Amino acid sequence: MSVLGRRIWRAYRKSRLQFLAVALVVMIGVSTYISMNTAYYNLEHSRDVFYREHDFADYYFHVVRAPYQVIKRVQALPGVDMVTGRVQMDLPIIRENGERGTARLTGYHLPMDKEVNRIQLLSGRMFDEDPSGGRIEVLTDPQFAAANRLNPGDSLVVAAQGREVTLAVTGTAGGPEFIYPMKDAASLMPEPENFGIVMAPLNQVQQVLGYSGQINQVLIRVTPGYDPEEVAERVEKILEPYGNLAGYPRKDQLSHAMLNAELEGLQKSASSLPAVFLVLAAIIQYVMLGRMIKTQRREIGILKALGFDRRSIVLHYAAYAMVITVVGAILGIILGIALSSVISKTYAMFFNLPQEIGGINVKAIFFGLLSSLAAGAAAGLGASRGILALNPAESMRSEPPRVSGRIWLERWSRLWKRLDNYWRMSFRTVWRNGWRSFFAMIGVMFAAGMLIIAFFADDSMDHMLNRHFTLEKSYDYLVRFTEPVKEYEILNISRLDGVIKAEPLLEVPVRVSFGGRKEDDVLLGMNPGTTLKTVFNVDGELLAIPEDGVLLGEITAGKLGVKVGDQVTIETRMQSGVSQEASLKVLGINRQMIGSESFVSLKQANKVLRESRIVTAVMLKVDPGKAAGIEKELNRMTGVSSIQSRQRELAGFEKQMGYMIYFVVIMVSFAAILGFAIVYNSSIIGFGERQRELALLKMMGFSDREMGGLLLRETLLQSIPGVLLGLPFGRMMSQWYVAAISTEAFTFPVVVYPRTYIISAIIGVLFVLAAHWFASRGIRHIEPSELLKNND
């Protein structure tokens, strides 16, 4: 080993904890980059392959009823590459225990090789178009099958056309539109226990639903080079006579939108979070090497006098940073691969992708390693530049002390006089090492900010759930009917034993038009004074349901560019009846935690439909002790299509959010390592620069504890401002993170409770104290007789 190589080895042995702390920061940066980017690449690749191999639709059109032969006219249009006609409908699931669920029965034309949105068999066998015994064979999505313990050979009973229909399960399958199988945009997340995708032969579905020779959905693939919107307009004109209910592009398809939002948020996090750690690691190394070069002036002079050229010496000191970086990068690669596996397995639990979400991504490893080496090289070469200006003669002398005057705090004489000598010495030291103190403060600020990010999601979820399940909707059950009924018919339900309050609801799918723009929405008609569902504006203020006019949803208003006072056109999109149009004045903009709906009075909703006193659902407030009996009675009613339990919805959401604890633990660990490394290295550097002063104090009779207290004051002066600044900074980073992952269907509020600030501050102070304790252990080993020798 060369002379310079031995010097590096001795330096590492002497300051191994200091170097390890920096290496751990590099490790976090590399591991977060590799794990997040690997998860992103794998998820995106699995999605793209699945979409491509199964011809994911570019546009969806929903109609009331259309002859199957209409797809030939659609196929003949310029720009239509592929077209599929099918029947899809939500049906109530009938269970032995009386509980209700919803099956989205979807029909597929066989053979499927030329169809859009083909499905892929995951387990069992494919359904038969004409099975023996008159059975109807179906496949279900894997999450629904697992949650309901359905295996090949089991049966599923649904209600269709006023009768019970038994479906024979032959296995599980997935489709590109069912990767994230949510019921609708108003759902918090998938509920596989109560909602599932059921796939069957088209001819069987048509027979069960009374759609013989007919379809209610048309899906198309657009030929590359054509304008999708122009093609969609041509298709809508063909489908208009058949009650065109809705038409939307791929980007608005719910499963695709949710998956894309997750990918976008992951991509932004994968590029920004690792950069924070690598930049801070580079700063720590820069300061650490700068201090090392400063204290080794004589050694550098001797090396030059012995014939070592400047380039060799610069590279020698830069190698300190590079070795630390390489060690951290190797650890980061190992940890990153492990974390990417955990993240991929978590995604596999939520997204139904037949392509395995996993594997090692060499590209992510390469760029993670390259980024860390670039940061280490920049720190090493940047800190070593000062060597070039040294000549052997000057470097053999001690560096002359810097000229320094009074610090700014001394101008406040009254305050300055109240401070004891320890605090005065500490303030002077921190001020005179301004850049080092500033970098330490910034690093601690980032660490404290990461603690806020780790904890804020729990606060935001708590706030969101409280508002959504307590304020926005306080009913216990939402009971939907198979078809609209007269308002007086809900009296039978309101008279059930245990029902405290029953309030009607009319849900109307509509298309809102304004200024040449159109947007699909849901219009909710409620009686003014309704208490079981409330509406708030964008400022969180309660909005009253107006007798006339509409309270437009914030998302719809934003897309259309609508403001309060504007007049919008409402076109109904009901499954039955003639489409109606009405012009309504926007009297307010409402904001909801989940989804987006617009509100009118029940009378106004009926007026839009040209109907009188009809409703589609009823909201119930019930006696908790009699809830089970009420639900049992509701399940017996044939006119009820679904029963939505607020309590079950909340419990399911809380169960799914249990995985958040892993995110919190990882983020807190990373923040603690970052804060410890920064404070520890800053303290070690300060201790090294002041060894002669500390030796002198020891000669004067100062105890180790008193000298440790002096260094602690300096550490606190650098770190406490960083902790305090990190609290609001963490909230700012949380807002940025939420902006990255928000979707049109899901608004995630940024809420940080006071307790989170307190907990984050306490953890921040704890890692500061821990780092100081490790750094100050060397005080008891100070030998004044050695350190105070005259070396000049």
C-alpha cells in the first residue's frame, strides 16, 4: 500500500464513526433513489405491457341500449382502429348472511383475440360460452375472490331483472380497465369485500339482463395519427339515437387515472427525495474535508517537500470523500433492492397487474451509483482546491488566527451582559464559523422537515375521515333503489323499528356545459334543510341547498372555468327516459374531500328531469343497537339495489391505511440518521478545531462536564433554529408532496396537528443530543501537555 493509501486507512480508523455517519446519509440517498425508481419502472412497465398486449381502450361510450350491429358503423369510421360492443351493469349480490354487495357484471364477446380490453386468466379456467347444464360461468377479479373466499366451483348469487341468478365461478382474471377496481370516484378506495368485477360471456350477460342482441357500452382504439376527440365526436353522433349517457377518454377512466396519479407521485418523489440526501451528504463531506485540510497544513507541506505533486495530494484528499461515497453507495444498493421489493409487493396488493411488479432494475442502480459518485467527487474536489494555493514553506507555519470583531449580539449590551461566559463563548464560536453553522442548521431543518412529512399523513387522514364521515355525511346507511321511486315510498323504510331519520336523495348523472366545454358530473337533489349530508364551500363554510340554481362541484367548475353567477347547461344522462336539458345559475362552488358532486334541491332535480317527487336513494340515521335488524330488513327488499354502510366503509379504509405505519417508520429512521450525521459531524469538527482551547480550559481547572456543556451550547445554537425552521418547512414539503399525488377524484388535505409539531421537535432534539453525546466523548481523553506544546 502506498504512503497516501496508508494515510487514508489511518484516517478512517481514527474517525470511523464520523465517516460511517456520512456513509449512512449517502446510503439513504442511493437506497431511496433505487427503491423508488425501481418501483416506478416496474409498475410503469407492467402497466404498459398489460395495456399493449390487451389493447386498452382509448375511448369509452355508455348508452341506454343500442343494437349490437351498431359497432359495424363505428368500425367503418376513419380513425377507429378497433371497436368492441358489450353489456356492463352493476348488480346486487345476495349472500346467505343477508349482507349486500355489488357485482359489476361485464360481458365479453368470444373469441376475444380481436376485442378491446381483453382479459387475462389468472387462475382456474376461462368461462364457456355455452356450458352444460344451463349454468352461467364467470370469472372474478382476484381481490374480490380472495376477500369473499371464492374458489373455482363456488357459486355467486346476484339479483337481475327481479330474480335471483346463480353464477358459477371458474377462476379469476384481470383486465386493463380493472387494475384498480374502485366502484366509483366517490369511493375512498377498493372494497373487495363488497364490490367486485364479474366477467362472463356476452351472450349470457345479454340473456340475464334482457339485452338480447343489444349492448350498452362501446369501446374503441383510435388509429395512430388521428385526433381522438374528433373521432369521439363522430362516434357520439352515431350513438346519439340510442341515449348516449357518457363518453370519456382513457385518461378519465377511473382505474387508469388512479394508477397514473400513483405513478406521477412516485416519479416526483423518486427524483427529489434522494437529491436532498445526496446534496446534504456532499455538504457534510465538503465541510469535513475542509476542516481536515485546515488541520493538516503541516502534513501537506511535508508531502509537497517530499516531492508529491499537487495533483496527487488533491486526489488523495478527494479520495476520502470518494471512499465514503462508495461505501455508502454499496450499502444503498443493497438496501434499495430490499426496499424496492417491499414497495413492489405493496403495490401488488392494491393493483391487479398480471405482469409481476418486481425485479432488479439495473438502470436505477446505475444512475443511483452515478449520482452518488458525482456528489462525492464534487465535495472532494471542491474541498481540496485550497491545497493548490499552499506552498511548503507557508504550510509549515500554523495558520494565523482570523481577525474578528464584535458579533451582532454584543450590540445588545443589556442582553449580552445577562449571558454567562459559557454562552458568550458559544455565540462567538457559532458566529465566527458562520458557513459551517449555517450548513448544520439547514441539514437539521431538512431532518425535522422529514419528520413532519412522516407524521402529517396520519393527521391529514384523521381530518379527512372526520370531515367526510362526520360532517359531509352523517347518515348510517345510504340505501339505493333499483329504479327511481316516488318519494312517499320511502315511508316504508322510515317506519322500520330503529330508524331515527330518513331523508330522500335523487342522484342524476348529467353533462354540464359552459363556454363550449362539457364535463360529466353527478347532480344530487336534496331537500333544503337536509342534515344527514352537508355541503361546504372552498373556505370550509357551510352551504345551504338553494331552492333554485346549483352548487357546482369544485373540480367540475375548475375544468369548465365556471364562477359563481354563471349560467350552465345541464343535460341529464339517466339510464331510462328521455334526456332532458335545463339552464341553471351557479349559486356556489362546493368542495368535498372525496370525489366531486353538484347539489340542487330535490324539487329542482325533479324539474330538470321533468318528473315529480321521485327519488333514487334514501339516507338513514338509525339506533346503533338496532342497526343489524334494520339492515336485515333492507336486504329482504327486492327494490333495493345496494346498501352502503358508513361504518363498514370507514372500517375498511382504516384497515387499508394500516400499511402507512411502514412509511412512517422508514421516514422517521431516515430523518434521524440524517439529523444525527449532520449534528455529529458538525460537533466533531468543532471539537477538533478547539482542542487547544479545551486543553487550556482543562489546565485552568474546568471539568469535563463543564467543557461538554460549552460544546453542547454551541450544538444547540446551531441545531435548535434548524429544528424550529424545519417544522414550517416540513409543512411546505408536505404541501408539495400532496400536490404531486392529488387526483381529480381524490383531494388530500394538508393538515398538521399541534401534537405532530411537538413530537417532531422532541425527536429532533433527541437526535441532536444523541449526536452531541457521541461527539463529546473525546473530551475526557484530552491531554493538555501534548496539545499545548509549541509546534512553531
